[in-house]
Amino acid sequence: MITPENEAAGGPERLEDGDEVGRVIVSEADLQARIVELGDRITADYAESPPLLVGVLKGAFMFMSDLSRAVALPVDVDFMAVSSYGSATRTSGVVRIVKDLDMDLADRHVLVVEDIVDSGLTLSYLQRYLLARSPASLEVCALLVKEGQQRTELDLRYVGFHIPAEFVVGYGLDVDERLRNLKAIHAYAGSLS
């Protein structure tokens, strides 16, 4: 079980189900402080036209929840799910829309809320897909960007943290649907297949 003392020490932990959780990459306190900063910036930038926040499931659900509460505007929210990983730990490059949006984007200011940008291929596809729906504007707020991994040029208006090119879990990010519930972002110390 992860304890506050062990989490702060950054050493590997073994959860009850046997998964190994490595050192803390971004602490819970740092996550919450940065989300408040992002919320303040978004509030200022969209003061005249509150955006539609589009959360990319499943990984962004925790970030989306905290970010939406940090934005002091009457924002609308919607979710979509895309898949390019399946159960793998690297993107396949083939993007599938698993759940589409319920709201119309035409003439709306849209802010895509993403958990992590790795190669950037999925996000690039998603941006093209959403721009075809004629939003007034389309911007991205990414919690994490892996350093040196992007294979396409991306314009990210808001970024929480740049992190090393490691597989990470926690705060919505998973390995085979597990470990999303960790309060911090951790390196994954288990074996990856």
C-alpha cells in the first residue's frame, strides 16, 4: 500500500494487487497547484466567451474534473474517447473514435483537455477531426507532455508539466486499466508487454 511517507520518498511500491509503482514524477501537491494556475489562465483567456471543455477519456477524467472546478467561468463539458493504444504501451498510430461528442461544436470555443501527449499523432488526428466541425476556436490543454517523443508539430496552448520519456501511471493514467486511482503521477516499475 502506498503511504504518504513512501510516496514522498519516491521509492518503488508494491500495491496489494502486485503492481509495482515507481518513483513520483509529479506529486499530488504539484498537480493541484498547477491545475489552479491553469484554471486561472483559462479563466482570464476565455473571460468573454467561456469554452466547451472536451475531455479525452479515459485518462483525462481526473484532470478534467479538477480543471473544470478551477475555471471560474460557466463552462460546458463533453467527453470523447479515442483509442490508439489498445492494451499496448506504445501508440499503434491507428486512431479510432470510440465515443464521439454529444454537443455541436459549430461556432463554439473548444478546449481539448488531454492527459498526456506522447507521439502527438492521436492529438493531431483529434484536432483535425474536431476542426472539421467548425468551432470558433480550438485549443489544447495537456496535463503532461513527454519530452522528445513528439513525431508531429503540435501547438499546445496550455501545458501542465513536461516529463521524461517514461511510462507513467496515476491520476487517471493506467496500465491495462489499472492504477488510475493513484493521487500522484508515478513512473511504472512493473514489466511492460
